[in-house]
Amino acid sequence: MNKNLTKNLTKNKFKLESKVLQKDFTKEYLSQNATMSPDLSWTPVTGAQCYAMVCFDPDSVRTSNFVHWILQYIPKEITKIPSIPISREKVIEVQNNKIIQGKNGWGEYGYGGPQPPDDKVHNYNYNFCLFALSNIDKELQTQNYNKNALNKLMETHILETITLIVPYKKNSNNKSNNKSNNNKLGNNKGNNNKLGNNKGNNNKLGNNKRNN
């Protein structure tokens, strides 16, 4: 089982969980050709007008902070996204509400799973970063945002943020090794909201210079 880590970068009890990501990455959730996106659930944040989520790999050997999934607009009414078949459409419907996706590092809408190079043996930590936001719900519904543009828009509107870190290991046989001694989500409080760089004290997403 995974030893997942929930990093709470706020003072409040903002929690992010995933039942699917408590287990090994199965084939449904692996590679650019994954067929299912993982579930996510969180506690609501008072005053939030909407939420946004970015999943990226800060340990990528190809591209720093490679983006695997962007949900640029999640209505405030939603606090749970089930594991569902992947859609490459910009807009998906969950609980009779529309969620707007951004493009991932492959230039596609929707989730793409772990896909490390076949010739690399490496440990990876996939970061699912959730933001509770104020006052920019209209912009997020009407414009297209990649990770950097989303970061710039969000930086003065973040009420709360939390990161679910999911480990993944690629071994020499091209198989995942995601086992540990427990499956509990740990809490790790900090004071930095920068994705892909945990040494700063700002709200910026890490840079993603290439799309492969």
C-alpha cells in the first residue's frame, strides 16, 4: 500500500483524500493512455467561490514539474470527484455541475497517469494540489489556462491549499512498486503554497518548460 502524505499548507482543517490513490497505481490509472481518473474528496472551505486542482510530477526526469491533470474550475458545491472514465473534453459533468479542465503536459484535456521513461529507475512523487479560491470563478469559467497562467491568476485569491503526495517507483522491469507498511494519510503542515518547490514562501506553481 502507498504511504501517502497529505501536506496541509493552511492553518485550518482542510483535508484531501483519495481511495484509489491509497492503493497501487493499477493499469487503469497508468500512463498517458490511462482509462480512469482517480477520485478526490475534500472538506469544504468557508468563503470559497470555487476550487482548482493541479496534479504534477516534481521528480520527472524529462521535464521539471510535468503536469498530469488540471481542473481549473470546480464549483464550490462540489467536494467530491469520483473515479470516472477519462474525458478529453474541456468540460465534464460531476453531480450535475460542470467542471472545467485545463490541458496537461501532453497538450490534452483530462488526466494522464504516471509514465516514467522505460530506461530510468527512479522514485516519483505525484502531487495533487487543491486550492480553495475567492472572486475568480467567472474568469476560470470563461478563459483557458495552463499551469503558469493559472498560477498567475490564483496567486492573490488563494484561501486554502493542500497537497496530496502519492509515491510511485519505476523499477528496472518497468513495473511499479508502490508498497509500504501502511496506507494512512499523514499530515505535514507548512507555510509554503508553491507547487514544485517547497523551499519558498509564496503561492506560485513550479515551472513546466516543456510538454513531454
